[in-house]
Amino acid sequence: MVYKKFGGVVLAVLMSVCVQAGAQQTHLLWPDGAPGSEKRHGEAETVQNTYVSNIHDPSLTVAKADARHANGAAVVIAPGGGHRMLVWMNEGMVAAKSLNRAGVTAFVLKYRLARDQGSTYSIENDAAADLRRAVRWVRAHAAEFGVDPDRVGVMGFSAGGELVSLVADNPAPPAGAKQDAVDKQSARPDFQVLVYPGPLGVPAKAVANAPPAFIVAGSADKCCGPPAVALYQQLVAAGVSAELHMYADTDHAFNMGQRSERLSDVHWPDRLADWLADGGWLVPRGGRAPQGVPSPAQ
């Protein structure tokens, strides 16, 4: 394991990310309380080590790319955790920092947990609604963070990958009666990244209009390997651009590669960066960079 070989380095990286995360901006998706959660608005979250639970106020934590190489792309990250908790560091803030290195500004999502103890939420309604709201929120605040509202992707790990599929590859529910300015934005992501995604949402019901997809999982992952392959096959059959990486003898939860000593697992984020570049997502579109982002010539 990498923790055994490079334990000190990994710990130092995680501690650095934790310190940086404390200085990050966090924004509530619904300042007055999420629909259906108003009575628990303001209730404290539970934090144990690097895991977070008891989430009733969905929020985004912003990890901005360095202005010197920010390219205007944005990704909303949905960490996994079986809908019982969020693997906040390894599938959230560490992933955000990896995207930052590619010039992408990341927004790490805390969504409501349907399987948390005593929860009254559902995955399809509440958690998926949080991800849709997050995409809308990023678009509504694009100028503030120097991102392009036409290059907003979503990335989900495990349970978070289920939310990505529900939002990107399945029909959106009817709009609610109560809407604000954020709700007027589109919730459809421009691209999707699914990392060992859970089975909910596959087979998908709206693949014809799905955005381009990057999918990665392990061939030994009995839970989430088959959904990854099935979704890939669906997308390709529907004419949607999709790329699949299935790593041999690899099980669930290899995170950003720090939980494996296999070189392929460790370097899968490089394949993601290649895919983002190949798809043109790292280049300002229309020849003009978003406000606050240097143009390539600069």
C-alpha cells in the first residue's frame, strides 16, 4: 500500500489539504434552508476524522485553480460514502486539488445523506436535487469565480457517482413551484466523470441527451464495476462520447490513487486530465476567456 511506503508523504499532503480547506470559501446552496430540510437548517454537521455526516444544509466548498493557469473549467465533486457519510478528504478536497493542477476550479459538494442514521431523505429526490442545485449555483456565480458557465462538469465517487448518473443520464424531475434566480440556470452538466459509480441510475433512462463521460472502475469491484461497464455501453450505443478505464485486479475505493500501489491506479487522474484536454474542456471556448481567467496568450 502507498500508505506503508510513503505514509509520511501522504499524511503531509492530507494535512496540507486540510489546512488549505479550512481557508476555503463555503457557500450554502439554499441560504434559508434546503427544501424539505428547513426545520434542521443550521444544525451542526458531524465530523469524524476526514468523514462528514449529519448534513442538512447542502453546500459547496470552493477550491480555486491558481490564477496563473486557471482555464475557466469548473467541476462539481460529489464524494462517496454509501449515502451514510461523505469521504470528504480523499474523494473531495484531494480530488479538488488534483483538478486544480489541471487549471480547473473545483466545487466540493456536501449533499444530504439518505442512509445516515435517522435520515428522512431519499437519494433520487433530495441528494440528486442537491447536485442539480450545485450545477445551477456554479453557473449562476460563474463570473464571481472566473469560470465558464458552458464548461461545468460533475464528478462523483461511488455513491456520488450514482448522483452523477441520476443527474447527467436520467430525466430531470418537474420544476418545483418555488424557484429563485439560481433555479433558472440549467442543471445539465457539460461533461461527467464517474469514479467506481454505484448501481443506482443504471441503466440510464435519458442517455440520448447525456453529456460526454469519463468512467473509471476496478474489474474486481463486484458492486460498482458492472454499472460502470453497463453505463459505458449504453452511452456509446446512443452515440455519446465516452471513455472507460477498467483496471485489472482492482477493487473499490482507490480514491485518487493514494490507496493503491498499482501504477495504473495511481495514475488514473492523469488519464482524466488527458480526457479533459482531448475534449477541449481545458481551453476557453469562442476565443475568449471567462472574466478573471487569463487567456492562453497571457
